[in-house]
Amino acid sequence: MVQFLIHSNGMVDASSIKIAKSSGKAILDRNAIDAVLDAIPFELPPKEELEIAIPVVFKLKS
């Protein structure tokens, strides 16, 4: 679960991104944060700022 703050311009400060619930693996947690950074800019939020927490699901293939 990753949590972050979307500003009124659709941008996210990297410092606002945090792991709300860890996967138990540092590399997966880091990739969840990187996924948020790669998705910037987001659509404009319905109000001035929007704090959001979303689950990130990984499918590992061998």
C-alpha cells in the first residue's frame, strides 16, 4: 500500500510518498514508489490537494 499527496497541479512531491503497508520486500516497496513517480503528472484532483492511498499488486513471473 503506497500513500502520497497529489497537489492541485497534478504533481506529487517525492517526499510525500510513503509505504503505508510494506510488502515485506524492500525491492517491491521501492518499485511501488517508483511507479507513483513514473505516473506523474496525475489528473487534477477534485479539490486543492488530495491524499491518496492505493494498493500496489505485483505479479512475479519466473
